[in-house]
Amino acid sequence: MSTQHHFDVLIIGTGSAGLMSALQLSDDLSIALIAKDKILEGSSYYAQGGISAVLDNQDNFESHIADTLSTGVDLGDEAAVRFMVEQAPSAIESLEQAGVVFTQQQGQYHLTTEGGHSNRRVAHVADKTGQSIQTNLLDSAKSKKNITLFENFIAIDLLTQNQHCYGAYILNKSNNEIESFIAHKTIIATGGASKSYLYTSNPDTSTGDGIAMAYRGGCHIANMEFTQFHPTCLYHPHAKSFLISEALRGEGAKLILPTGATFMHKYDERGELAPRDIVARAIDSEMKTHGFDCVYLDISFKDKDWIESHFPTINKKCASFGIDISQDPIPVVPAAHYTCGGIQTDINAHSNINNLYAIGEVAHVGVHGANRMASNSLLECIVFAKACAKHINQQALKPQHLDFDNWDASRVSLSKEKVMVTHLWDEIRRIMWNFVGIVRSNKRLHSAQMRLAQIQNEVDEYYRLYLISSDLIELRNLVTTAQLIVKSAILRKESRGLHYNEDYPQTSNKAKDTIIEL
């Protein structure tokens, strides 16, 4: 007999969005917090740069809004952007109340600037902002008696009836048992899908689980063609997924070729501080034109002590690979970094399925448009986690007696062909990197679509025949998410922001979201 759990609110995901929503929910509500891996293993923890907010009297909301909409190439939802920007100072306060101590200079926030920003407005904790936010939020969550943490549990599918969500089937990875979590409200906060690509800055958890699960459950999915490639991931055979923060370029670091020549001036008058889509395409172009394996980021003109105090984590990581960044330029390549699309929600984080919410990178509330502006991601997580919790707190949760069947695994067997899963996983990621990358074409997109459809059939057959495992769940979600990205890219007959198609190089006068329904 498999286990059934009953909670008022089920939160799937323990990044900054999931943890903040749990903390903002009423103490009267019983809350289940589901971590797919170790609780701190996720993109939030690895976020280096910071969180954007208007905190300086030289800055203003209108400027932050305009920068965000401009970077999003006029596809962002202005009402959602305005809400996020105006709530940003409150988001900073909420983090400070949870114990986050932002870096100060002369009694004021030390604010940095990053691509797309016209003012210094990125509050940070040295170069490990995400780590500080995550550890402090987790400590706060552990102190609350109404929150139960479940570590090493991976969601499989939502429990839905008649356009209502009542929780999820979730695999307990420690004993491979599938347990039912039944809840009045369900919040998906599982992060993005950049693990769909061969090269990514993301941890292994970013396999698009929430997006794929929500799509199967009937949610509308928006703008999945916009995958942001971070321009500067450390290029080293042993430096898995290590990001070189955009804040280095904010402090004057220059992108150079192996010859020592600069090149960003050829692509944009803002140079290294152009939005990420422009910088990533420029690097991609230079690498392909000259046959280089990487380009370099040079901050060696700064004093060694200054570098160690401003970028201790990056300095230490590079040093571990024999790179002294006070003397040598850093080898970098673009890598899939952020999913700008996702589960379509309103400003309260509610999806088109009753009782189902989505927050953070998994969601599409409309604040990023065709390209996310740097350091708006942690901001989105905190602002909409608070909005989501407020919306749930204002509702009277009625007692419900729901009867869902336990998971039936009686007709499947243990697989002896795990090589099938690993092979298909690798093939999907190579297809996405080679055919659906920084620069696309109709031919490559349609080739990807055909092969992914075949892989989907193979995965579906495997899923029907064999016992579920964590790897199989991720593979199933990965191929679904990859198909959503490709289908969305094919539907967009223009180039805009992060989506560049050689066959449609112009940007349309009409900015329109790409919506996919089951």
C-alpha cells in the first residue's frame, strides 16, 4: 500500500521561489516542501550576481521598467513588469528579515550594474548572492512547525480532475516508492529547462520537470523559444557549469579573442554591457568565424586585492584550475542559462488550472519578454512568491475528501536497459545544442522536431513497460520540454531577442506571445 500525504499546500521545488512562498504562507496552513535532490541543489543557490531593485536616489522605477521592457524587446507585459519593479524594495526587505546581509559600502547598499541596466541597481552578497539567500531562507523554513521538508523526492505528474489540481504523484528516491501528495493548493517552483542543452550553466536538476508536468496536466505554456544563453561560462574540461558573473563586465572586464583583440564594439555600442542575447550571439559568431574553441574575459587590469574582495568565489574557482585572473584572461563560452518562457500565469502566479500556481523560472508571468535582463530572475522569484502566498492566504480553504487511486506499478517490470535512458538523454541535448541553439534556421528546427518526435515515442514505450526511476522521469520531461522549445521556435516567424532565425532575420512590428496548449 503506497503512502498518501494530506497538506493544505504542496510546494514542488525548494529554490528561492519555493522557500519564500512557504515562509510567506499563513502559519495556520500545513505545507509540504518537495526537494528533488538535496534541498539546496538548484539554480538559486548558484546565482552569483545579485537581485535588481531601485535602492539608490539617483535611480527610479520608470527607468527599471523601461530597461526591462527594452531588454525584453517589447514582448514583456508592462503591468507585470511594473508590479515586479515596484515590489522590488519590499522583496529586499523580506530577504533581510530572513537574515540575508547585502554587501554595503559606506553605510549604503553596494550596487553593481549588469547588461541592460542604465543605473547601478544590483544588490548583492559579494559574488554568492544566491547561496546567501538560499541558506537563510532554508534556516527560516526549518524553524517553522507548519512546514515539512521532503528531500530526494521527484514529482511525476499532477493529480487533476475537471481542470482542478489536487496535488501530485511523487517518487521517493530513497526507496523508489511512488507516494500521493494531496493538497488544496499546489505551487510549482521547479526552475527552468536549460539542461535540455549540451552546454549549460545550470545544475543537473534543471530538466524542465515542472513545465513538462504542467503541460501534461493541461496548463498553457508560453514563449518557450526564448532560452537565454549566458555569454560567459568558464571553459575548462573540469569546470562543470561554472558561471563567470556578468558583474565582471559591469566592473569593466573586456571580452577578447585569443589574439588579444576586442570585438564587442563591432556588434553593439554598449559593448560588453549589451544585453545577453547580443553578447552571446557575438561570441558565437566570432568562435564560428575564426574556428576558436572559446573567447576570453579579461579583468587583469584590476588590482589583485580588489579582485579577491569583489569576486572571491570566481577568483578561487579559477585559481583551482591554474588561472590567476589578476594576470590572465578567463576562457569563456556561451551556455544555456535561463528559460524565459514557462507555465503561463497571472500576476498572482495562478495558472489556467484551478488551485495550481507557478513561480520563478518555471513560470511565465510576462516580466522577461524575449530576453531576461540580468538579476531580474531572483527578483521575480521573491516578488511572485510573495504574491502567490498572499493570494492563497486570502482564500478560505474548504475541507475536502478526495479519493485518488494509488500508483499502480503491477504491470511493469524492472528495466535492464539503462543504457537506453542515458543514450537518449545525451542525444536530446546534442540535438538541442546543434539545431536549436543561439542561431537557428528552419531546416535545423524541422530536423530537430522530427527526431525528437521519434525519441518521444521511444520514451513513451519505455515508460509504459518499465518501473519508474528518477532518470526516466527526467528523460520523459526533457524530451517534452525540448519539443515545446522547438515547436515554439517554429511558430515564431521572426527574430526577436533570444530567438534568432536566419530565415527570418527581421523583428516583426507586432510583438506576440507564443502559447502552446495540450
